[in-house]
Amino acid sequence: MSQENRIKGGLIDREKSFNFTFNGEVLQGYDGDTLASALLANNKHLVGRSFKYHRPRGILTAGSQEPNAIMEIGTGAYKDPNTRATITRLYDGLEANSQNHRGPLKFDFMAINDFLSTFLTAGFYYKTFMWPKSFWERFYEPVIRNSAGLGRISMLEDPDTYDKGFRYCDILIIGAGATGISAALVAAESGAKVILADEDFLMGGRLNTEHNEIDNIKGNEWAKQMIAKLATMKNVTLMSDTTVFGIYDHGIYGAIENRYLEARNNNKPRQVNWRIYAKRAILCTGATERPIAFANNDRPGIMLSGAVRTYVNRFAVAPGKRVSIYTNNDEGWRTAKDLTDKGVNVVAIVDSRDIEPVLPIDAEIFVGTDVVNTKSRMAISAIKLSNGKTIQTDNLAVSGGWNPNLHLTCHHGGSPIWNQYLATFVPGNSKTPAGLFVAGRANGTMDICDAIIEGHKTGLNVSKELGFKDVNLKPASTDSKPYNITARWSVDSGKDRAWVDFQNDVTVKDIILANKEGFNSVEHVKRYTTLGMATDQGKTSSVLGVGIIAENLSKSIDDTGTTVFRPPYSPVAIGAFAGRRRGKEFSPTRFTPTHSWADEQNAIFVEVGMWYRSQWFPKKGETFWRDSVDREVIQTRKSVGICDVTTLGKIDLKGEDVSEFLNKIYVNAFAKLPVGKTRYGLMLREDGMAMDDGTTARLSENHFVMTTTTANAVNVYRHMQFCHQCLWPDLDVHMISVTEQYAQYAVAGPNSRKLLQKVVDPEFNISNEAFPFMGAGEITVCNGIPARLFRISFSGELAYEVAVQTRYGDSFMRALMQAGEEFDVIPYGTEALGVMRIEKGHAAGPELNGQTSAYDLGMGGLVSGKKDFIGYTLGLREDLQKSDRMQMVGFKPVDKNALLNKDHSLAGAHLISLDGSPTTEDDEGWISSSVYSPTLGHYIGLGFIKNGLKRKGEIVKAVDLARDSEVEVKICSPHFFDPEGKRLYV
Amino acid sequence: MIINHPLLGPRDSEEFVYLGSAELINRPDWQNETAPEDFHNYQYIRENIAGENRELWYHEQGDQSWLVVTRNTLTHEISKVELATEVAKKMGRTK
Amino acid sequence: MGYSAFQILKDALSGYKGLKPAWRDAEPKDGGYDIVIIGGGGHGLATAYYLAKKHNITNVAVLEKGWIGSGNVGRNTTIIRSNYLLKGNEPFYELSMQLWENLEQELNYNAMVSQRGIMNLIHTDAQRDAFIRRANSMLFAGAGAEYLNADDVKDRYPFLDMKNARFPIKGALAQPRGGTVRHDAVAWGYARAASDLGVDIIQNCEVTGFSIENDKCVGVKTTKGDIKANRVGSCVAGSSSRVMANAGIKLPIESHVLQAFVTEGLKPVLGNVITFGAGHFYCSQSNKGGLVFGGDIDAYNTYAQRGNLPVVEDVCSGGMAIMPMIGRVRVLRTWGGIMDMSMDGSPFIDKTPIKELFFNGGWCYGGFKATPASGYCYAHLLATDNHHEVANAYRLDRFKYGAMIDEKGVGAQPNLH
Amino acid sequence: MSNYNITKKPALGGIKHEFNDVFVAEVTDHSLVMMAMPQKKIDEIAKELNDNQELSIPSMGKSSKSKDNLITLWRLQKNQVMAYFPYENHDAESYISKKLSTKAYYTDQSDAFSMINISGKNAYLALERICPIDLDTNVFVVGSVARTIMEHIGTIIYKNDTDSFILLVMRSFSKSIMHAIEVSIKNTQ
């Protein structure tokens, strides 16, 4: 029969009927249902298996605290494992499958563990599986891993998208129940900008699940009206289905808005990760009910009493036909009342307290009595009482009392404090996040009447404190509903087990055994038994566990303590935290001015930080990367090549004191750099290690332009700002990054001048005499377009770098290529650039790796001893000056054919002497950069070896065990090609 | 975190880059006799205070100013934010 | 009482009546100790164990301000590896790996040392060269290393994003001997073994000061009173500066928070440990099924064991960038541990300017994997006055001479290590 | 005379898009020049600006306009002010220095940034997904300007009119920021 347990009433839309499946069976439910309520409506009580013992389990709760009803929802790439049925809003076509069982849900083979449970107590695995040693990885661990775990993921890329957002408000109210709504009404009226967020898709909190009269109307109706009113106010933002999962520093709140229904229909983000900046927040998150630990308290059909009320009242579902109640507080009686009001048969009320009946209920009443056991594995059929009676029942509603949802008050290290009257923890006073207030049940104010007043007052006070207007608004009126409780943690379960943590299968016995073994601190118990570490984050088990430890160790609860609550309040999808940052959007992308042009040339691009640069330009017929790169090198050295070097950092420095400033940040002197000249500069960190290098040109008396490496552009700029603002604030220096203002191209090769002369406007004389090596100047090109020209060379050829405003970058590259046609100009990429710089022995990234000093790099000669500069003093430390430090030199294979038939270079190989062996002890250095030199016809390498500068000519071994190669190499000058640099000056 | 920039008001710390102790402003004199020891302490030794710490943050994605932020390392509470330039000048740094 | 399957059977059949505490919960001895170790974390407990086991010094107390294992040994991502580049480090971590390999049998405690392998992904040619250099350092030290090309990586991990990645995966450096260990169990196992050898483990005993006479340390002041000691070893990474300040010692250390994450339990997804080389993300799957992962530190100095959202988001995006199938997996818990971040990213095991006061700290976020060797070498130093050969470089004064051990080459900026 | 003439190209090709009620367009044919003011000369410079253009140095995070409405100054830094003006030659630096004050240092930034205008009643909804700055109409009033980070891209946001914003990013990021804006609009419609 369809929805056999459905009764009258409820906040569901019976006009909208949905089909869904559970383990393949097609079932019906209504809009407004959760998956859990729809399953219960269809009398599906057995919904899952526990983690360790694979016990049959039913729905325990009606909220985000659910430990049992977690399942795989959706199929294929959309499958969501471990999803709580109790908070999953039903939609048409929902597919749910139970998880963590082998074989059908009813006949899980892994349930054998349940029968072995005597041996599988807490921590048993620390004591065995040690022999034989090699069996751990090969046998024990795979078996354990396969039987552990819960749901399965699809292993397919998540097809949904996620987004992020930023919202500001004066007051964030977390929880839209009676308390939160009361706070919101008054805060909104005061003029404050308010965000009201609630984890449920229907705002109203327990007003939707209880019988209350508020301001003389039904509680849920009142909630609906007030929410509607708030929705019309401009200064209010309502965020339903939004969980505030964490409080971060200075009023930053993390919240996840669930939009999966919208996502399904319109291809929108499944969730939005909101960063809410709130001046104040009021936590109105209510409370969560906890169970009582008695023998076999985990059977399907045993639910928390508040959840029973929720299913009956909100979802119009009868949880059973013969319901019994077990409680230690007044609320169990209200459950009985709501059930009988709805015509559901209540057979018994069992109250552990010896009290007068709280409400008149037509059922067997047992006070001062406990439930000591239950019957039937797949679904409860009877309970056994401490007075010896057995009662036939198909649903047991348990209430062990309510724990305030104070988790967020602890996110900054605060500890809750014990309240013996409420038999639970309430928010503590120390280390509560600044700006956070708590009201209502979350604050231990259990009576709804008091909670509404507290919400109202808190809203009012917080608004006033922020300077908003006083509001003359009365709190809503409702009847008092007192809450009386006497703690009952556990009932002696004899030989049977009594569950504390349902999902992780932690029983009272496990806790007692852990205590016996000296695990007495709550944290030790938690870690040893896994109590509270399941997907429900201990929401129903943590406080219960503390109560049981205290009882067992005869300690006060205060002395026992509580575990720390950490974000997130409820689990958050990794995708939601990542937002849009995945795939190609993991990082922003930077394109150079020649990108589209290069794309037309079929360039191969390479990621360099965020940039895409052209790596090489394959020509027709070139199938192997080296074909292209070798050609680019040879052609550049023979005639002329062009490379886009826009990505190099460029910083304009202006001011009266720039030269003095440069003197302080470069090892070499800059004070006397003439206008129209550029100079190589090496920058150190304060610890004396090389940080970056580049050139700086003086364009006019007070105007310099510096280049940095691509990789360090941002760091160098930041470092220079530090040096200026923090160390030498009175220097007149103004820095502006012009990296992106100019498209800059290296034009290199013997014909580079001839090529440039075709585009540089004729009034600028760039002959060798007029514009010598290391010249710099402002010129115009292509009929009046301003440009900067630098005669510098990384390739070792006659070369220039020419910069034009980026808007002309694309066009200028095309012009250069056209002008160069007569010289067979070629574009070259970063690979050829790298080959040529290694042929010339220029240090780059692999050499400037932060572990090398100016001396190590063979640039000790540059270091000025006559001035202070960053890195000077610490660079003089004795270990850095030792002659046996590893120094940069060149390496040539003794056998020129070495590595030619391999697909790798010498880079990364370590260096040992010919009679050395590949051990740490004999290790003398390593090869940092290595390429095949088409100019020389063999591999070459730059690297560091002990005392290298004095060992030129010596033969050593370059050993690469990782790639199984060993090559004899000769230590040489790093300047492999044109060591005198004659080609630069022509 | 939110840093209340003295010129721009509250800004998310994601706009900033952290460096370390504000003592890094106090760069020693290279010509002091004790320069090697001074620079060693300056560069490597830290008070590492559990409590109010004066530290340098750079507003990289903002106005590019260096700030001296007084922040409690136990609670993260920020009690003061100053422009590093002004702090540096007060500490006697000039050219 | 030895632990074994047989013993479990016996215990179970007797209703667990004979169960005993895993370690003695001791109170301070009036007569004091030969050696007092401050800090009942992994390193402190390991030190005490090796003092007793290797050097027969058993009149030892370990003082813990909270419960043992409450520091970083209980709040890390459980990875072990010996894949270091520099000579100052690699032999030390390799010794640690060898000690891990025999730990459980030695301690008679299953800490689930799982040599499932660790893989560092390579995304650029320059990174490959650097990793090859590192692989060779490892191979020279006998630690084992394997270079995998892109196809090898794809074969092993078909779920990695090989086609749409912003930073394509070009290969990997693997250390097959790397893996994970059940972190809490390391503290418990050492505690139990040390306690059995006579070491006093004293919980809820916070050290508030040192008794120093004529530049010589003669004991500690604690919340449980003064405790005399012939020799004191601090071993409180995360709180090093605070504790050593009581002796007037300033350190080349800053405290930073490293966040870690665990997801809901899943059936096996990830066989070994993966590290993303172009973002900040490393991940393994615990035997319980949760993905355990982490990334960068939170950049600012802090003693608060919690971090902030930017790093949470960065780390998760790193995960999505290489394993886009984890998008729907939910983060269950995030937490933060306080790291001693040293000025070159490498630790200290050394004497201090005060006689009989020793220091162990500065582990940055590499402390967990170092636990056995740290204990071993610290015990060696405390017992013999000599630095163990593999820990010889871990001197407190190395910066004075310029003998930095800077694996990353980022200089004296602790938050970048 | 050179035989080669070169032409300019906007970063996004002058793209224009309409998404229901949100409009996105690259802003072209404008110039940007950063004016750096030496500490000692700020007062003199302020006076010159006032004399020349009846233009004041705006307070931090705000903008000001010249008498003829053609020059807008953005105060993003203490010692630096960005001038934004409708001028489309390649000598923006000298052009603006003559109009403003000769005592400041000028650096052409016209090509360093690309500019995108996003406007329409729901523009802020899209921006809410990427912009960490509070765009509340009472807080970020017309004329406000801020430099921040959006989708990990350094971005300047200027509110040029009711329901209208101009975003500036380093030119190389143009495609990434455009994509971010489009996704934001799509996600909020």
C-alpha cells in the first residue's frame, strides 16, 4: 500500500506527488517531504547498516544529526554517498540506495562482525595484526579498508558546479525558529541590515514540528507570516537551506546554501559557499535531542522522541501503530500527546523519573522505570522494562534530554559549561567568538516562552549596541512549556550492548573498557573508541558519552570535560569549498600580447606560473620537440629570432633617490649608472642568498626601469616596497609595475639590428656606435609609436629588447616578423631561450633556487664591499664563504654522444668523483640545468660542485639513479659558447 | 580575518600578504662592530610572542602599503593597525 | 601483558576482567629524575622510550600539560616519508623510516604503519629536474625513490585529472616506502613501552618554569610542584618559544597553524598518499575510510589551534584540481595544529646555552614522520652528550655560521617553509 | 618613414554582451595615468590641480571629477592617484601631466589594465559572487573605488553610476575576469 503510514495534516503539499526509489523499489511521497519522512510514510524502517557491526538500522532523527539513515543518493557521477535522508528534500525521480552492506540490506554478510563483537571491542586492532610483519600492507590492511568506509563515490568527475559569494550584514541570525524569528523581527525593525539563515528548507524551526500557539495562531502559521513579513523588508536577507558551518576570525561566517533542486533543473551551482561578514551574530540554533543507552537501543523503529513529533506533525507520518515512549524529561510526554492527538496509538510511557504524570495520556504509564532491552533484529517488536514487564510495540520514542546546539560558540576554543538542572552543557563565557550572542534553546533557555523573549531581547540589545534605533515591539506571546529533566545516561545492559554512538558502533562497554586501559580523558576515549567521530559528528553521542565516562569514573561532568567542537557544524562538500576553482579554472590565466598570433603559428604553450608562454613553434614536418627547438636556436644564432619576453617583471622607478635605492637592493653599484645605459643587477635576500636578477636601465635622471624574472616579478616588487616603506621611508622613490603596460620582445641574432632598423623610426640611430651594448633609450617605431629599446642579451648574440605599449603588441609582432622575412627570421619559445642561456652560462631559476649565494653563482666579483645592501652582512658568514661550498660551473660529457639516445638530460643527476660511489657521503654536487646544445652538438649542463671554480678540467661522474644513467662529465667554464662575448658587441 | 586598514577601513585578510615580526623594520647598521651578531638576531631570532604581536602585513591586493598590525596570537584579536612607513619613521628610519 | 590476537581472545572470554591501563598514570617522584622530558607528545614519549631501551636510563619522567598525545602527534595528517633533498636532512629521515618499519614489533603495539607509498606529482619541466635531483638524494641515502612519467601516473591513478588540468601532470616522484601511520597509536605505543620500562608518564602537569642555578638547569617548576632533574629536555614543538622563554632563551622559531581535514568515511578510493605539486594539497585515505588531507599553513603567527577560510578553500580547490571526483565528498572536521616553524624549515636537536637544558623543536610540519628518529637522536644526545651522526646538523646556532638547511630555498621566512 | 604601421587592439576586442538585464562591455578608448605625488609636494600638487581643472585630490577609496567632467581621479593609494580620462593617443602621460601638475611623476597605465563595465539592476547580484567588498548602495556609493581581489585576480572596482560598475584588471587577466563575470551572471539569473 502506498504511503500506508501517512496521516492527516502536516506541512506537505499533497497536490505535488513525487515518485522516488529506495533500493530500486518505486515509492511515492509529497513535495515538502524529506527522503526520511517519505520512507517512513511507506513504512520503510530498515534503511541502513552501522559502520562496524553492520547492525540493521532505522531512522533515528529528523535532522542533520542523523547517524543511521545515511545513504547513497543519485546515480552515476551524481551519486552522493553518506547523505542524510533526514535533511534531503524529496524530489521527483530521487534515487536512494542503502550503503555499507554486502548482499541485500536485509541480509548483510558483514553482519558476522556483530556476532564476533566480543572480540572486536574498542582498540582491538592496536593489539594484533602485527605478525608476520609484511602481512599488514598485503593482507590485514586491505581487508580492514574494504570492510571499513561507508558509502562509495562514483570515481567520476563531479558534474555539478559550485559557487562562492560574499555578503555583508549588521546582524546575522543563525536559526529561524521561534527565537531566531523573534530576534530578526526586532533587529530588522531597528533598521539593521539582517541576514536570517536556517539549515532547513522550511524556515520556522521546531515551530513547524510542535503544537504551539503563538500570538493566538498556530506556531507554524505564525512562523510563515513572520517570515513573509521579513521577506518584504529591504534590509533583510532570508537564506533558507543554508547552514552556517563555522565562525572565523573577526566576524566572518562560513555558510553553505544548498541549491541542488535548482541545480538539477537549470544547470546552476549545486551549492553556494557564502562568506558572510557580520558585525554581530545571534545564535538561535535550538537544541538536539540525545538518546539513552540501554541494551539494544539501536533497533530500527527506535527513534528520538522529538523526531517522532516532527514526523507526526510536520510530515503527517505515523512512525508506528503501537508507539511507546521512554523519557527522562517532560518532552517525552509531549510526544505522547501529539501522537494521541493525531490518533496514533500510544501503548506506554516509561519515565525514568519517579514523578507524577506530566500530561494525562491514555496509555500505560510507568514512572521510575527504565527500558532495559528491546526485541527483534530487523525492527523493534517489544521492549522489556526494569519492572520485568514486556510491552509489544513497533516504535519506541526515546528522549534522553536536549543538548543546546552551541557548537559555533566553541569554534574559537571556548568550552561549554555543565548545567546540572538541564543535565547538559550550555555555552561558556570564555573564548566565545567576539560579536556572537546566543539565545533560546541554544543558550539553554528551554521553555519556548522564555526563548522568544530572549531572542527578542537579544535582537533589541544587539541592534541598539550597533547604534540602530530603539524599537517599540513586543515579543510574541505563547504559553510556557516547562522543561524538567533528571539525567539518565545509561541503563545496565548486562551481557548485551547499549549504543552510545550509533553510526560508529561505540557501546557503553567500549567506553568502560577504554577507561580500564587508562584512556580516561574524553579526548583519549574519543580517539580510542572513535566515539563521536562518525559523519554525524557526535551530535547525538558526544554529551551522552561524557555522561557515561563521568558515571563510570565517578567523576563530576565538569571534571570529565567535553570534546572540542570544530568547524564545520555539519559536513561540507569539498566541491563547495573549492567553488569554481577546479579544472582549467584552478588558477587564473594570463596571456601575453602575442598569444593569438602564436596560436596562429601553432605554438606549443607552457604554463609558467599563471602565464601561458610559447614553448616552441613547430614547423610543418617537425614531429619531435627538439627538431623545433634546435632549429630555433640555430636560426637565431645564424640570423635572427624573436621571443616574447613580456612576462618578465617590469617596474618603473621614479624619484630623486632611485639610484640610491637601487644601491641598497642590488649587490652591485648603481649610483653612477649613466642615462641611456642599462646594467645587470643581482639582488640578494637579507640572508645573503640570491633572490633575483635582471637589468635596470636609466631612461632619464630620475627615471629607471627594472626587469625581474617572470617567476619573481611579484615577490621582487613586494620586497622593494618593503625596503622603501619599512627600511628607507624618506627616499623619494615611486614604483609602478609596468609589466603589463608594455609588450616586450627580444630580437636576437646577428641580423637583429638590421631587422630593427626597418621598424625603428629613422631619426633614432641604433648603430653599434650610437647605441652600444647595454644601451637603453626611448625611441619610436613604425611611424611614431613610442617604444623603449634596450641592447641586452640573454642569448649571447647581438640582441635587443624592444617594448611597445601593449595595445600594439600583437600588431608589432606581426610587423617584426614581416620585416624579418628577408633574414628568415623565426620566432623562438622558452625552450630555445633556455638552451641559449645555458650555452652562455647564465644562471636562471634552477640556479637561483634560493640555496645559492652570489659567490656560489660565480658572481662574487659583482659584490660591492663599499656599501650596505640587502644581504651584505649575512652573506659574509663563514660557512657561506667556505671554499668547499658547491660552486656553479659547466659540465660537458666526456663522450659527446652521451645521452643522445635517451629522452632526458643530465639535470638532476648528482656528481661524484670517478672513484666515488653513489652515497650521501660521496655526493659532491648536482646538475641544475642541462640541455642538448645544437650549437655544440652534445649535451651540456650547469651545476654545482664542491670547490668547482678550482676544479675545471677534472672529470667526475654525473649519476642519475632515478633514470638509471651514469655519465662521465668534465668540469668546465659555464660559458660554453662564445666565452669572450664577442658576439654581443658587433 | 579582517584587517582594519587605517586608510581604507576593514578589508579581508585575503587581500594581504603576511611577512612577520615588525622588528624587521629595525634593520641593524652594517658598520656597527656587532653587525654580524645584530644581523643574525634581526634575521633569525624571534620573540614569537604568545599575546600581542606587532607584525607586518602587505596590502598586495589593495593600496600596496605595508602595515604594522598589532594582533594577539592567542585570540587573533587585532587592537591596532598602523602604516609601516609611519612606524618606521617613528623608529628613526630615514634614508 | 603482551598484546596479541591470542591475548584478545583470552581477554574477551574472561569478560575483559584482566585489562590493565596501557601505561601507568604516574605522579612526580619526590627524589626527582635523572632526566625530565617536557612534553608528552610523540617525540617526548619516543625520547623517553629510547632513553630507557637503548641507554638504560629509566629514571625518567615525561611531563605533559594535558593528556598524552594532545599536541601535534594527535592532530596531523599521519604521513611518513623520507624524501628529502639535503644532506643535513635525508639520512635523519631515512633513519626515522627504518625505525617506523620495525616499530610495531618493537613496541608490541599496532600503530598501523602502512607503507602504501607516497607520490609527489610533477607539473613542469623545472619541477621534474628538481624532483630528479631529490630522487637521487634519496637513492644515494638508500631511501628508495621511483620516477614515474605521465603514463605511469595515469595507469596507477586513472581518476587524476590528466586532460583538463590547469597544470598538467607530467609525472611523479614516488617513494614506495612512504605511507601513513595511525597517529594517536604512536603516542600510546611509545607511552606503553616506555612505561613498561619504568618511565613515569605524568599527565596534567604543565611546566611553568625552570630551576636554574649558576647557568645550570636543576629541575622544572610545574603545576604539580617543583621536580628535580639532573637533566631536562624540552620537546614541546608548537610551544617551544613559550617554554624556552622561561629559561630566557629566544629561538629561531615562529608558531604557525597548519590546518588538516578529514572527510566522511568512504569505501577505498585512494591507495596511497598523493601530493599535488602545483597547488597545496596532499591526501591519503585512512583505514576508516575518511580522506585525510591538508595544504599550506595559515601564513600568520598564531598559538590558536584554528585556522581561517582562505586556506580551507585553497586546500579544497587543490584537491578538486587533481581529483575532481571528490567534489561531492564532504569534509567532516577541520582542525589546526601549532607548528614550530623554524627559520630554514629544518629542526633542532641540540644543547642550549644553559647547562643540562636541552632542546628539541622546530619541526615545522614535518614532525610526525620524524617521531622515531627524533626520539632516538634526542635520547642519544641526552644520554651521551654527543649529537647522533644523522642529527648532527640540527644545531641551534647554525644560522650564525650560515649553515642553513633550507630544503625549499625560501630563506628566513618561516611561513614559506 | 617606416614601411610598417602598427595598430592597436583592445584586450577583449571591445566585447559587448547582454544577459537579460545585465550588461557587460569592455571600456575602450580611454587612458589611465598614475600620478605619483612626492610626500613633500602633495599640497603644491593639490593647488595646481585645483587651479588647472578645479579638481581635488579625492579621499582614499573615492574619486573626483574635473570641472569639465572629463578627468576622473581615483584615490587608491596614499601617494598615488590614478587619472582616468577619455583620450586615445599614445602620449597619455605627457597629455595629462600638462593638464594636472608638473610636480608629480606620471606613468602611463592605459595598457596595463583592461576595463569592463558591468551594469544593470542585478549587476550587484553577479558581483556578489566574486567581489569581497561590501557593495551596499549606502556603503559603496557612486564614485567609490576600491582595489581588491576577485577570483584570485587583483581587481579595481569603480562605481561609475547607479547600478553600474567598472572593473579593471591587469590586461593579461582579461579573459579570466571576463569569464568570471559571465559565470557570475549565469549563476545568478
